[in-house]
Amino acid sequence: MELFNECRFLGINKKNLLALVVALDVHYKPANRGGLSIAFVSHDRLAGLHKEFCSDPTQTDVITFPSMEEDSFGELCVSAQAAVNYASKHGGAPEEELSRYVIHGYLHLLGYDDLNPKAKRKMRQQEKLCLGLANGIGRIFSFKDDK
């Protein structure tokens, strides 16, 4: 797993993040599982990537880039600020929300989608199951006060 973090306010326990990815791998056993790259980028950078690669200028929480190479699973680009914003607005912990974004991106790499109501329900069920798999791993993310 490759990890990139440009968010100064985000702390990442790499060992626990890897444990989450391994738990997902063990559960789903993806046929195309190779290296996974996860980049935690600014909200603005992610919106720029969303516009450039998805032709959608709106802000988002995670973008996935599946790989066509045999030794690579793909890349996740994730906004930690989106997790903070969502948790602040809707309640809950930004740490759990950020884990949900990583899980959501992983599910996209597996082929799950959320573009219609039926597919979205299925993806939400899988996210809930995966958050259960994450129980007991320990703290993955922490946030500092200078968001």
C-alpha cells in the first residue's frame, strides 16, 4: 500500500489503515488485487480532480482510479476535510466518516456503484458490513485542531 497525505491536520496510523485494507482483502478476495495507493488531499484538490477526470466541478469526498495493470488494484483520492464537514453538519465522528470514504472507494474499485437507488442501497449495506470489519482494528485517523 502506498500512502500520501497532504493534509497537515490529519494524522494516520499506517499500521491500522493497512489492517483495514487487509481485512477488506480477506473478506472480498478481489481477483485483481495488487498494489493500492491512497492519497489524502485537500478538498479543493479533490474538486479539481473531480472536474478533470469526471467532468463534474462539484466537491466530493472520494474519487477512485481503477488500474488496468495486473499488479495494481488502483488509487483512492480522499478528502479528509469532507469527513470533518460531514460530521460537523450531521453528527458523528469524522474519523469514522473518513474510514467510510476509504471503504467506499475500495468498493468502487471492486465494481460497486451508487448511481441509482438500488445500487446505492447495496453499496451502503456493504459499507456498513465493512465498518463492522474495521471494529477492533483501533484508531486509524486523528484530527488536529488546525483544519
